[in-house]
Amino acid sequence: MPPSIRQIWHRLRARATGRAAGGPWLGAREAYARLAQAYPPEAHNPFMQLEQSTMLALLPDVAGKRALDVACGTGRYLKILRARGARVVGIDFSPEMLGPARGLGAVARGDLRALPVAGGSAEVVTCGLAVGHVAELGLAVGEMGRALAPGGTLLYSDFHPAARLDGRGRTFCHQGQTFEVEHHLHLPEAHRAACAAAGLEIEEMRDGLSSTVPPFPAVLAIRARRRR
């Protein structure tokens, strides 16, 4: 059955504003401030489990390497990287989210569009489900690329643009109410352009498919290497 006029309008609106039809809307900072106390450092729902399995399938050997986790939140990837032998540093813009992460490694507050780290200081940079919270994808990818040493690997994920264009949004439940979280649509060509501008060569772009029937692409994971 072809989409209705209303469905088409909602999809166009999502493309134009970065929002999908959903519940009350919250900016990313406010959303994570509310969530922090109940946000464990692990993949605690099916969407995050899918994202994590997609990312880990692309994660290189990190043993003994300097790893930077951007938008580390409460420390989900800090735990994984440290368990695999990396020397870890985490950065997040939310002081509320950073609180629980402080026992998992060195952490600092900072924006992914202006990372408070020296250029070339990390051999691996990870970033889970955060680039969609900012409109300036090029700035975010550029900063992560700047943090990488030559030959280093960037691995990051995003809510899949196909899911956004199908009217799905980033949402969470808090105190019995569902909220839509600020999220900006970044198409695959935007990721390619951002990586190229940052001096990064994409090694793989992988779709993570939902476990629903029928499945849909829910996660986009990208692994790129900084040119030597």
C-alpha cells in the first residue's frame, strides 16, 4: 500500500527539522541529565544490544593501545575497552552521565565538536550513538579524526538514517512518559563526506538489522582509518 499524504508529510518534516513524529521533545543535554541516574554502563535494551554487537564486530584489537571514547556516557564502552586491554579516556558533555563513569577510567567533560584532547593522542576512538545528537556531523567526525594518531582507527555508530526516514525516532521512557530525544538525520553520503574531509578512509559501513518481523536497518556503524 502506498504511503498516505500524512505519512509523506511526516517524513518530509523529519528530513527538514531532524525530528520524527513522537512524544514530547527534549534536547540531548536535558534528556541525558534526566536519564543519568537510571542509565547503567551496559547495553540495557534491545536497540543498544544491537548497536553494541554491530560495533564490536568491527572493533580492532585494542590491547595496549590508547583509546578515547567520545560521548562515553556512564561508561559502557569504557568498560569494554578497558577489559580488552586498552588505556582508556572518556569524554562526555553531561556531568550527570559522567558521574557513574569516573570509576572506569580517566574522564573529562567536553563537546564532541570541540574535544579537549591533543591532536594525534589516541590510537583508537569510539563513539556510540552520539553523532546524531548534533547537526554538525563534519565537526564531530573532524574532531574525532584530529584526535587520532596516523594509522589509528575511528569506530562510531548512528541511529540508521533509513529508520529516521521511515518515521522512527530516538525515544526513551522516564517516569512513565515517553520522550523523543534531539536527533539529526545524517545520510550515508554525509558520513562519507565527513570522513573524507577529516582525512579518514572508510573501511566498512555496516547496517545493524532489528530483530523485529520484518527487520529494518536500525543502526549504522562506521569504521575508518586515519591516513598515515
